Amino acid sequence: MTEQVMVDPISAEGVSQRIAGSDTWILRGCSVQLPRAGLTAIVGPSGAGKTSLMYCLSGLDRPAEGRVLLDGTDIYRLGRERRAKFLRDRVGFVFQQYNLIPYLTLEENVLLPEQLAGRRVPRDESTQMLARFGLEEKRTTVASALSGGEQQRAALCRAMLLRPSIVFADEPTGALDSANSQLVLRVLRDLTMQGTTVVMVTHDVDAAALADRVVFMRDGAITGVTGPLDADSILARMRQLPADSTREG
Ligand SMILES: Nc1ncnc2c1ncn2[C@@H]1O[C@H](COP(=O)(O)OP(=O)(O)OP(=O)(O)O)[C@@H](O)[C@H]1O
Ligand SMILES: [Mg+2]
């Protein structure tokens, strides 16, 4: 019998971060709970701390204060090796940059995590996934010769093949034209239908408007969490935030 544990897949409690060796805080008391199988967009101006929060949430950067629970596990209380294994088994990442190893081919990059995990992806599964992202013709191209958008899609493809229960994507459509953005957003949405929890940072309000939940950030703090909003409401809310946040000091 499988145990039914009703914990949020992602829970951050009072996460604060500062730049190593300085008193500059880049995250201030960020708390957020994200339910299973949702698509969450994190929005806010450049420098708001979106990437920094994502690093803390995804186990890549230990916060100076606070804790992060993924599927109920306090990840920074795990030892380094157990944390690495925990994350490898259930978390997929797509970073804002430097996603691929430049001297490996696209396909080698895509298959690398499974190989490191000692798993084998059936050939037709990886071929199908590459086709889904329109990358089949670039299979044997070295990553350094791929366009930014191709690299971004390859990174997503790699994350998908691991069948993670949580996917973090930083600006997943940032390097893409509108057709490819649509494609990537569709894939992220499909993933949530399969039960995956997806968190994306985005500057694109149209992309954020597809989310089930929008997390607003400014000056290292979460200033609001809402349900789905249309693009105009997201923009309006982002614009109105400075006045509100200065009032709070
Ligand atoms: N390692 C670091 N050393 C110094 N400052 C840092 C470091 N990492 C982040 N910062 C600073 O922290 C703030 C938040 O950065 P972060 O990358 O999280 O912003 P962001 O919201 O993702 O911005 P963008 O939309 O431009 O990607 C910025 O002011 C940034 O300069
Ligand atoms: Mg960023």
C-alpha cells in the first residue's frame, strides 16, 4: 500500500540569503508553499532575487537563514551526498545560463544525467523527446555551436527525461522566439498534468499569465502570492509594488 502524504512539494520558511562574506542581504525572509502539480511563475524586476530564491529552493545554495522542504524533506539538513542524491532523483533544473557542457554534443548533454545516475534512457524515448523540442537535427552538434534558444530547449529536454517530480526553470523562454516559447510553455503545462510541480522565473508577463500561481518579488522579498492573473493584472501589480513596499520600509 502506498502512503498518502499530503505535504506541499515545495515549502520555504523564512529563507534569507546574503552575499558570502558581506552584510548585503539579497533574500529577506522569503516564505512560500507551492502545491503539487501546479505551474508557478516568479516575477519581479531585474535584481529582485528571483534567481537567488530559485537556487535556495532547488538545493543549490544553502540560505543563511530559514529552511527549504522539498516533498517534506528539509534538504539543507541532509548531508552533501544525500542531498545530491535526493535532488538528482526528483528535481530538474533549467538555469538562466551555462546549461550545457560546451564540448559535448547536444545529445551527450541531454543523456549525461541519466548516465551519471547509472540509468539508461531507451533510445526512442530520447529521440522522441528531442523531436518534441525540434532538436533532432542538432543531435550531434557540439553545445558550443548551438544558439542560445537551442541550448535552452536542450536543457529542458534533459530535465524532462529525468521525469522529475519538481522542475525549476529560470527564464525558460528567455532565449526563445515566440513559436518556441509556446512550445516550451506547452511542455511545462503538460508536465503539471502528469503531476510534476513546475516553478519558473520569467520576465514575460504572457508566460506568467499561464501560471496557476504568481509569486511577486522585489528587493529580495516576496511581496505577494496570487492565483492566476492575466498579463495586464500582472504588469499592474508589478508597477504598483514600489509604492506599497516603500510604505512597509
Ligand atoms: N554571488 C553574488 N555576489 C554578489 N551579488 C550577488 C550575487 N548573487 C546575486 N547577487 C545580487 O543579488 C541580487 C539578486 O540577484 P538575482 O540574480 O537573484 O536577481 P534576479 O531577480 O534573478 O534578476 P534578473 O531578472 O536580472 O535575472 C542582485 O542585486 C545581484 O546583483
Ligand atoms: Mg535571474
